[in-house]
Amino acid sequence: MHSVSATEKGGRPTMKDENNSPDAARRRSCYLAAGIAISAFSLLFLRLIPFFWIQLAVSVLVLCGLALVLERKHMLAALRDAGGRNLIVDVALGLASASVLYVVFMVGNVAARILFPFGGSEIESVYGFGSATSRLAIGLLLLLVVGPGEEFFWRGYVQRRLASEFGLPGMALSVLAYGGAHVVTFNLTLILAAFVCGGFWALMYHFFHSLRANMISHAAWAVAIFVLFPMA
């Protein structure tokens, strides 16, 4: 005689049933992918890998590929979803939001230098990452790979998956993961900046539901703050 599960008897799904469900498998895959991302970023920020910006771009491409392998259908759908807005509106939204975030960082730059004795040196150390790479190369990598790719992975995959499972707490968890990838630097200014950026783009994706706008925002902000109008 074989045992009959709760679902076979018409009852509520058992814990075993829930753990074996497609949603549970996708959730575990998301945790694993986020863990891989945090580990990869930690290696970069510890400067254990040379050519920071190039390796960052490679890491982002790998993470995007991983997201596509794990949830190809959902990722492609997320790319197509622009919240009912056309390209011109999304470009305007992306550039406007990038400008707002840049102004936030202008204020934060001044505040960090005034409030923290170490603020100035921490900010300058961030600009020391990958200093051997030309500004043109850095700009192209940020514009074409890093900015769009990070949004594709962190917002389009990690946030979307966690928010679909847990709602707003899931979105908060995705921000925690994004910011947590920078903790290994022990650079308080950089860590705070990462959480500000993560929270900003998470809210932007939550309200406007457009990866396209997020990608434009991230790319434009990154090029502005690291190449065109640096703060150090």
C-alpha cells in the first residue's frame, strides 16, 4: 500500500509539493544567480581581478546570459514590456531620471566630504578602479554593456522574480542584494551610494515597469558620473 499525499486527497499542498513546484525552482535559481553576482562583484571590488571595467562588463554579460538561460521567456517579455509607453517617452524618462540621480549624488558628494573625514578619500578611491583603462573605453562599456546589463539582471531578473514571489519585501530584498555586493569594499560612501542607486532604480522599475527606461537611466547616469562629469 502506498501513501497518498495531501494534494491527491484533495487537501492543501504539502511542503514537499510546494518545494517541488516550478515557482520554487525559479526562486531557488534566482537566489543562486544573485549569490553568483555578489561573489563576482566582490572579487572585482577586492581588486583580485585586473582591468576592473573590462572584467565588470564581462561579468555583467555572463549574468545576463545566466538570466536568459534560467528564464528566457520571462526575460524577453520583460524587455518588450514598456508599460504602454513609446520609445521617445522612455528615453525622456530615462534621461530625466538619470539627471535627478546625478543631482542627488552632487548633494551627496558635498555632504560626504563635510560629514565624514574619510569621505573625500573614499570617493576618490572609487575613481581609482580600473584607472589603467581609457575614459573612452570606460564610457563605451558603461553605455553599451554595464548600465543596460545591470538593469537587465538586477531589475529585470532578480527584482522581478523576488517581487512576484514576495511583493514589496521582495523588491527590498533585491535592493539589499544589489547594495550588499559592495559591502566587501568596506567603503562606506560607496556602499551608501550603491543602496541609493539600487533603491532608486528599483522604485523606478516598480512604478514605471519599463526595463528600457531603466537601462537608459543607468547607462546615462554612469557615463555622466564616471566619464563626463566625475566628482573627484
